Amino acid sequence: MASTQSYEVTIVGGGLGGLTAALALRHRGLRVTVLEQAPELGEVGAGIQTAPNASRVLLGLGLRRRLEAIHTEPLDQVRRRWQDGSVIGLTPLGERCTSAYNAPYWHYHRADLHRVIMDACVDPAGPGPVVALHTDSQVSGLDTTDPRRPVAITEDGRRFPSDVLIGADGVRSRVRDLMGAPDTLVFSGEMAFRTLIPGELIAADPATRWLVDRFQSTIWYGPDRHLVHYMIRGGEYLNVVACVPCTEEVAERWTAASSARELVDAFPGWDDRVPAMLSKAKDDVTCFALYYRRRDPVWTDGRVALLGDACHAMLPYQAQGASQAMEDAAVLAEELGAVTADGATAALRRYADRRAKHAGMVQEASLRNKTLYHLPDGPEQRARDEKLRRGFDGESDLSYDWLWGGTPLNDPDLGAFSYQFAR
């Protein structure tokens, strides 16, 4: 239920986490303003996975039909060995997720998912006050002279006072710095190639046709590197994420343009199907240095709080970065939506109490998977592969039951919601 007295929340950052929070708060009747530094609201051209813990949040925000129009559903999660492509582990997804976790495991183009959430934020027919979106609004200052009305100050001098300020501005969060939070950023030593390969090229080649015959989420394990790929937009693109040791250039610049040739050359000696697939990449190959944050339970300072990568940036080795931000959004909305402005400080503390330990465990598991995925051939690798062959429920120390079950929510309607029978 919305609080009896609506109040104002400013969210810095218009990415997936920030907009999900804006929409969830709107549903609670709060007046939300989003400040985004980019000239236009949008997402990069890449794929994204939402596990059941995130899908449950999005479905609970009334987005089911719009998500069904843009999603691709993988039927399995497959692990393959680098040298010969042999399957060393398989986890059923598809119907298993909807029956076991009451929410699906879906793939999207990031821009499509972002657009659906953004449209719901500004839809005049939606519940609660329409979200105010401001682009070209880079926050450079924070005024907490009145602790009850923190003010976000943009580079051009505009001031945005509100009852609560949320920093959802990513791994290099400006709000985090302005709060005076400790510097917990760590360079992993690795980088990720990201690209979208046209599905028609994959389907036309007998060497890669198998990728469109059955939609799967595939992870190839190899010494010092691994490769992830899955179809999005119903097979229009193959999304590729390839994690390898970082070059000096990318480490210094954070991002750099690359090429299909460099992508192929990063996987020498791998199964022939890997270069056959990667060589089809076009000119949109980009490298990103991979950073993460050390686990940190301090997410709030009075009426200012952090969300998503700003407080728990993690490596992509659990495919949970965006999903954890969406869990943040759901819990934040529950806590802020249950109080008036007078109770906002305590509500933010409860939000952090409910989420910091949970997200921290996912951070640590993602870091451990960096080692697990990249084991050199030998006894440890063989023990890992044998475990995968016997069947497993999650990686590192986290079970999928725990991870995909998500942070317990207090919404009885969401708990009773049945994805299977809501069609």
C-alpha cells in the first residue's frame, strides 16, 4: 500500500536499477524524479539475463505482457569444455524456473528492457504519480545543509531538493563519492569483450546453426578465460560476453573499441565452433575493464542511500548485477512506501539491513566464480567438471534455490502471484 502522505524521492541514474526503483516507488504513491547524465535515456546494445529473482520483481510491477513481447527464453543453462566443446554440466531452465520459482529466466536486449521500464515510469495511465525524467543532468554536488531535504546539484547549477536521495549511478558513483563513502573499488585484472552477432549469420553456417536450434545460455570454461553466449530478440542476435586477462590499454581507459579478429585471437586453441561463431562479429565489438566493489554494509547516510552497482558492483560471473539492483528496488520501495517522510531515515536503514548482506554474498560468489571458471587443466579442473556432470544447484557456495528465490519480500500479493496461471 502507498503511504498516507506522498513525498519526494530523487534518483540519480537512469539505468535499469534506477528506473526499476522509480517505477516501484511510483507504485507506492511517491513522487519520483530521475536525473540521468546522458543526453538520452537508453542502454547499450547488449544482452541481459534476468533470473527468477529479478523477473519476479518486474512481473510484480505489472510488466508481464510487455516483457513477453520482447523476451527470449533459454531452455537450458549449459557448461562446455574449452578444447572440445563437450558438455560438462546442464541445468534445465524454461518450465523448471516458472514451476520451482514462480517466475521465468529470460533474456533481453538491454535497450528493449530499459524501454519497457521507462515507458511504464511515464505512462499516464499507470498507478501513482508519473515519474519526472531529466536527461543531461550530471550531478556534481550534494547539499545536506538541511538533513531532512538533501539536494542534488547538477553541473549546470540546477538544484533538486527532495525528502530522499538515491544514488543509482553505477560503478563509478558520484553520489557515493559525495556521501564520503569509502573507496571500495577493485580492479579484477580482467576485461570483457561484448558484441552482438547477427542471428542470420549464425543460422546460415552449418558450423554454428546449432545455436539457433535450441535456445540455451552457454558458458565455456577454459584456463584464464571463459565465454558466455545466448540468443536475444528471438534469435535476431547472438549476445556474446568473453572474459579474458585485461590489456594495459583497456585497464587505463576502462573501455576500448575492438574487432572480431581480436576477439577470435583471444581464444587460441579453443574448439573450432568458437572461432566459427566469434568471427561473425561485426564492428561493434567493445572491451570493458572489469571492476567490482569490496563488500560494504554501509549504504546510507541519513536520507541519502545507494542502490545497485553504486553499493555492490560485482563481476558478471553469476549474471546477477542487474538482478540484484532490481531486488534493491523492490525492497527500497517496500520500506519507503510504508512510511511518511518523517520515517524515511529509518526506512533506508531497514532497506540496507535487508539487502546488504544478501547482495554481499552474491558479490563474493561472483568473485569466487572468477577462479572456478578459469581453472587451468588439472586436478582441480577435473574435480569441478565431475561435480558439474553429477548435477549441481548453483555455483560457489550459493544454491540456485537461495539465489533465484531472492530477498524475501513483504508483499502478500506478489507472494501469491502465479506466473504460470496468469496468462
